[in-house]
Amino acid sequence: MERSTRTSDLSHHRRACHAGRRRHQPDHPPRLGGGDVRPRDVGRAAAARGSPHTRQDGKSMKIGILGTGHIGKTLALRLPEAGHEVKVANSRGPHTIEQDVLAAGARAVTAADAVADIDVLIVSVPLGRLLEIAPLVRALPEGVVVIDTMNYYPTRDGAIEALDGGQVESVWVAQQLGRTVVKAWNSIGSDSLASKGQPAGTPGRIALPVAADGYEARRIGMQLVEDTGFDGYDAGLLAGSWRHQPGTPPYCTDLTREELAAALAAADAERAPRRRDLATAVVAERLGDPSRNPDADYFVRLNRVLYM
């Protein structure tokens, strides 16, 4: 599973830089922006009290998280803050999960325990480790929603022929896991996810695309995005989730709901890998150390220049 040691946002670029030939753009972009989850009265009242991480539908869910890298760690903090019951696991055992990951109330458990008696499973591991957890995911009851936060990075994951040939990454993930998935939280940098959540209705609130083939699963994904302090945006079917992968306008550019619609529509499958490569080179030259994170605001400004 995802390492608990520090994985840089630069590595998000580097690991995606060699994804090879991307899938062709569809003749007609997927439906964008429909079915957005809107805050209910309880959420508005809580937002008025100033908490960005409060459930918008008043329902607590049982959530398992596989992976304690930057994204998994942050979700293990934000989702309990919103009132959800969260269990988190990594590949080395619960005793290796640091206390800062558990500070908001998440429980450290084994991978087998993380997938037991849950409503939602969040998978946030390197794709090269996906087959290790696939049996656990395949055994889940049909009603459990599986959320994929991942992107394909060959330098970390090793070459995956289907993805290098242009298959949509989350479609491939769904095939490996033997069940459909929701694509969410893959298009935001870890620093922004950790620090830029805002109460619902805040002007300039960042919006994150959520894609899935089933509307109810997509709705749940959007609701959980809302619970972490961001607008959940209906990005349509899973086949269109390439529109918010690295190198596209929505990727780590911290856009509002109004800006995100145009960014998704403007995504270019052929140009995205080149833009991603260029961003990798710029960040590597600036830092000189691929293990370091660039400043979050610098990272967003760079991506906006190169991707939009």
C-alpha cells in the first residue's frame, strides 16, 4: 500500500510523466456539472459556525481507507472531523501508522479490518500495489462504494501496458478490483487538500470533480468531497475521468465550481502528457530534489500556466 513516508507533489508529476499514449478525446465530452450535491439546512448552519469539515446531509458513514500517504493521511483527518467513523490501514501494519494520522479520531487497523463493516472504501495506494489489495476489495458487499484517489505513475508503479496504450486509468482500476469505482480527490495537491477546505457557500471555494458510472455512487463521492471542505462537482461517467488527470486544466489548479466546468471541457488528451512532462522538469529544476514538495501556491501557479 501507499508508503507512509513523504511522497512529494513533484512525484505526482514525475510518476505520471511517462504514461505514454493517452486515450483519444471523445467526439462529445461527457455531461458536466449535472446532479451536484447541494448543502442542506444543517450544513448551512454548521458552515455559518465556521467549520469547513461538517457533514452536509446529516448522515455519518463507516469509512475504510487503504493507504497512509499524503492523500490517505489527510482524508483520515478530514473525514472524522466531519463526523464519519474512519478506519485506516497501510501495508506495514497498524503499529506503524503515526499518531498524527489518527489525531482526529481515525483508528489504525489491519487491511482486513479496514474493509470490514463499512459503507465506503477509499483506495489511495500506488497502482503498482493494487493487485495486493484486490482480493480484499473483490470480497466487499455489493453496496460498499469504492473510491479511487489514484493516478498512474510509471516511475513508481512500473509500466502498465493497458494504461500506456491509452486505457482510462480508473476504468483499468475497476477491472483489476472486479467492481466499479468512484474517481475523487485525485486532482488536488496534498497541501491544498490539507489546508484549503472551506465551509459550503464560501466565495472562491475550490471544486473537485467526481466521476462514476452510477449516480448514487457519484452522489456519495460528491458528498464526501463536500465533507472535506470542497465543492463536489459531477464530472459524469468514469470513462471521462481522464479529463481531470495530470496535465489537464483541472489538475492541481484549485479552481472554483464555475471555473471547473470550462476546465474539464477544455481538457486535451494529446497535450496532457507533454504538459505534465514540462511541469515535472520545471519543478525538478527549481528544487533539485525530487523528494521535496514545492510550495503549494507555487505548484498551483505553475500548473495554471502550463495546463490552462
